Amino acid sequence: MSNRPITIRVPGKLMIAGEFAVLEPNHHLAVMAVDRFVYATIHGSDSNKLTLHDFSLYELGWSYETDQVEVASDDNRVGFVRDAMSISCTYLREKKVELAPFSLSIRSELDDESGIKYGLGSSAAVVTSVVSAILHRFLDNPSSELIFKLAAISHVKTQGNGSGADVAASSFGGLLQYASFQAEWLRNAYVESESISALLEMDWVYYSLQKIEMPKNVYFCVGWTGKPASTSKLVDKILQLKTDHPDAFQSFLENSDRAVSDFLKGMDEDNVALLLKGVKQNREALATVGGNADTLIETPLLTKLCDLAESLGGAGKPSGAGGGDCGIAFMPSKEKALELMKAWEEAGIKPLTIQPSRQGASPMEQY
């Protein structure tokens, strides 16, 4: 095992179509890895050290005993990293890999320099970067599937919920058609499984993933509305609708499925009109379910973002849980895309120079 540093680059994500519905079994979502990254650097060391640059936490000591990493810090923000280290080290120990001391440092470019969150999936990308770095340190060329599943276990262990679509985008890269493993299933399977290895070998019955390609004659735009949103609060409100008004929730699932199906078919067949129809349908489904749940998914500025895209012959929608954060648009030409970004700026929406990232978590030397 070489002592030279390895730096892993992990993309962030944007949800494209199928938000909220993906939290239910067998409902699909399109998610895209994007070219803003988290970097994890790992190398052999005399003692175990952890540095989290974005939290100004440097050279923290850590230890691994009885399946758990303990970090010498009472800062709650180390939780995601600590659990990712624990899951990775436990898996390696199960595989009879000897764990020599190492130093790990993480830095992110997913948020704005001022600390504003764009909604690019920072916790998922950080967890994926930790898992990927440790596996690449001790194993020869670990698969994206292994990285994804260990990162998914870790993320659900820490957060308790989520679809895992952000972890999938960070692990595999590209544009993905994704169905969630279901957080409740994974939580229970983790508790009941005799080992991490046994859990990996189980049939993740609800999970599926397929890479898809974007038509060459479609232009992708991202706009930031200037208001970070709380995904967990929005998810809770939408899921409450399932209990309070099950018919309205079921109607939303059907509308979302129709929209995602048209979007994916448009992608597959290079049918731009059908792709744009799917985006518009998904926007409508999200706005309707938000209204039924008495929660604002499409804020006034997101409405402006989407309406401007449609006025120029394209289609726009909120990305992710809505309530702020980013909106996305698909435009039929480069000229229309440039026109849209100019119109967004005039409306107080910040165009982001974000594009798809074809590659998932992988060592920098592969670039």
C-alpha cells in the first residue's frame, strides 16, 4: 500500500424530475450529477487525523474500536463524516483488511463562498467522498456500486431518512433514472443484519438505477433564487398529506409518474417536445401537491424562473424539494438558453454555471 496521497473528487447533484414521489416504493426519479465537487484527500500517517476545511476543524484525532469511529470533537457537524468512517472501516475489517493509521481531509465547493447552500446535496457528497477515499486507500479499484451502498447505509444511519438519489448521483455520476431503496427498509435491514457485508449481499428489493443520456439538442440551465430551503421540513409536510388526504397524495404520485415517464421517453427518443412536456407536467404536479399540503414548493421567484423558461420555448421547474434553492430549465437552443439566463438576471435570479458531471466519485488521477 502506497503512502502517497489520493484525492477523490465527488460531484454534487440536482434533482431533475420525480421529487417527493421517489420516497414511495417503485416510483422513479431523474437525478443529475453536476460539476461542483467535494474533495477528499487521504494518506498514510503516524496517527489518525481528520480535517474538515469547511468547518475550520483541523487535525482532529480519531480512533476506531468495536465498529465505531470516535472523533476528538464535540462539534455535531462531524456526525456524517464519523458515521461514514465507521461504516467503511467496519466493512474493511469484515473483509480482513488491516487498517493502518491515515489522515483524511475534506473540502467542498458545493456551497457559495459566502456559505449559502445551493441545494447540491452537500451531506450526501461528503459521505460519498469519505467512503470512496477510505475504500480507494485500502482496496484495489472499488466499484461505484460498493461505494454507493456503503454511503447509502451511512447516510441513512445518520440522517434517518432520504431517497439516496443524491448519494447515487455522487457515486455514479451522469444522469440517472433511480428508484429508492426506501430509507425505512434500509434502516431496519441495517439493524437486523449480522454484518455490513451481509447487508450488501441482500436483495435491495426497491432499489434500481440506470444511466440515461441527455439529447444533444437540449440546453440545461440552473438558476438560484437566493433562498436556501429546508428539505426535511418540506418532505415532512408532503408526507403528512399521505395521512391526511390519501386520495390527493395518490393523485400526485400518478401525475408525477406520468411526468417522469414522458421526460424519460423524451430523453430516450431525442424527442425534445415530449421531454419539455414532462418537465411542465412535473412542475404542475409539484405545485398542486404543495397547495394540497399547504406548503409553498414554488416560491414567487421560482414561478418567475419557470415562466421565463416557458416564454422562451423551453420548460422550467423547481429542483428538489422546492421552497427556494435552485430551479432548472431545459431549452431548445443555445441562443434561447443564453436569452433565458439574461432574463433571469434581470429578474433577480442568479444563473449558475453548472453543467452535468459524467463521472462519479473517483481519484483525481483519472481526470
